[in-house]
Amino acid sequence: MIARRWADAGRREARTQGALISAAIWARLRTPHHGVQRRTATWSFIALGVPSVALVALLTAAAVLAAGCGGSSAPTVDEFGRSVVSARDRVDFALARITRAQSKDDLLERMDEAADAIDDAVRDLEDVGAPERLDTGLSALVDSLAQLAFDVQATADQIRQPGFSDFLAGTKGLSFESWDSVNRAFAALDAQGIEVAPLERH
């Protein structure tokens, strides 16, 4: 520890260094401790005339708003019903286009587009969601549509392989087991009050 003694001129002298420390330097203001700074900020807030009860209410409201931004409520039955019908119509239209192909290349292109359209319908259904009591029905529909999209794309990829040209003799012969699964999912939802028609046989 550095021993210090008073100098006659009102200054302090550090014995180990021989340096004179001006009294003006010792008189300079020091930066308040962090705890003091926090208390000062709090006092300033109170000094502005904000009652503590009002402050608590403001902080609580801010917390509620922040929590509300993190999620969304489930759709109504009507909103879910419109989502299901829209998905059904888009899928049915995409499948119908396949049977109107005029050439092999046209057929394959329409099948690729149909698979993409069905995948898009699945994503839209998932984005909208379902009321709690219809969650199981939505899951069954999404799973069956996803399988149908896979089957359509897999069939198109198979047709592209050598030796499958004879398969094109009649495109109306295209049939997918997942097509039946989709209609069973639609029928289950219809029984729960969601009015939706089955996919047509094209």
C-alpha cells in the first residue's frame, strides 16, 4: 500500500513515486456506482410524475402484446371449411387436366404440375389449420393428399423410363390408391359438418 502524507501546499504526495497530486484532481467528480445509476434512473421516472400503479399497468400491457405476437388462434369452422373446399377443387382440377393430355410430353408435364398443385394445397391446409375438434380430420386429409402428390409424381417418373411407352395407350386408366384415401378423408369431414364433395373419377 502506498503511504501518503499531507503536503504543506494542500496537495498529496505519493512517497513511492514522489509525484504531487493536485487537490483539484482529488476534488473531481467520480462516476457513480452502477447501483446508484440505476436508482437515479428510477427516481427520474418517478420524478416525471408516473404513478407506480400506472407503470405496472404499462409494463403488463407491453408483455401481453409481445406474447400475442408469437402465435395465432385456430380458424373458425367456416374458415376451415372454405380451406378444405378450395383444396378439393384445386386437386380435382389438376387431376382432370392429366386426362386431357395430347402427347407424352404433355402428359408428363401435366402430371408434374398436378403433383405440385397438390403439394401446394397441402401446405395451404396446414397454414390455415383446423378447429381443435377437427384436427384429426385435417391430419388424415393432409396425409392422404401428400401421398397422392407423391404417387402422381412417382408415376410420371416411371413413365419416363424406357419400356413404359405402352402405358400411355389410355391415360384414363391412371388410378391411385391414395385417390381413394383422399375421398375417405373428405367423407369423414363431411360427416363432421364440413360440406365438401369427393374427387371426381377422371
